[in-house]
Amino acid sequence: MRTLGTLILLSTVFTLPAITDAQAGKTTPELHQFAIAISTKNKSVKTGSSVIVEVALTNVSGFKIMLPAGDGEAPWYTIEVRRKDGTPVPESQLAQARKRESTKSLPPGTFKVDNYSRIMGELQPGETLKEKVVISDLYDLSQLGEYSIVARRVGEKSNAVSINIIP
């Protein structure tokens, strides 16, 4: 009799319909909620001019995401800028001041972009949020040569964009 009761209990547990996190009103961890990509209009920029990239975050989660989608501690995304040889580019004075205010330490050549505080609403599956970032405000791009720019967000890495600073 005891064996029969155990079998009935086990069969009941294994035949219950599965409820997804989205159905239960839960959000999945931040991993793989977004795809991140960057682009720029100008591949060559004169020294002293503004270097601007567009960052596109696309909801790939399969369900709507309420924004802001951050806990205030984690960066919305980070930007890395390196020289052609892979060495990190020094930060601008503005970036250094912002980093001093931050509670999280980041590796050299990485800047935390916290724009989630001004973005409210929801992002539907497949919808993309785009914004422009002035890289030359964050990094010292005064030396001539080629630079590589990458954006990251919680385990995701964008494509690399190359910028050439010319005289």
C-alpha cells in the first residue's frame, strides 16, 4: 500500500504542467535578456573631434522587460576602448571623476554607462533601444592611430568598431 501511494505521488508530480518563469510573473536573470551591438557613422575622425557610437540593446528574452532593467549597482552596460595593440586607452578627466563616484571598480579601459536611471517603460520582445555615446568625452583619444571600441552588458559582448584618429 505504501509503495502504491508513493507511485501515485510521484506520477502526480511528474505530470503537473510546467509553468515558465514568465507565466509565474518572474523575470529570468539578466543573462541573455539583451543582444548588444554598436555602430558609428565615421570610421575616421580628426583629432579633437567628437567620436560618437550608437549602442543598440535588443530584447531577446522572449517576454517584455520592464525598464529600468538594472539593480542600480550593475552598470547598464560598459564601454571598452583599446589601441590597435590591445592596450587600454586612458580615461578622460570626466570619466575619472565619474569612476570616483562609483562604488564598483572596473578594469582599466572600461567605463560604466548608467543610462537606465532615465529610461522608463517596457521593451517588448524583439524591440531595440538605441542611444548615442560620446566616446571622446570618456576616453583620451588625442593620440593618432586606430582604436577598437566594444560594449558589454552582463555576459554579452558587442561587435568591435574600429575608429581611426587622423590629423
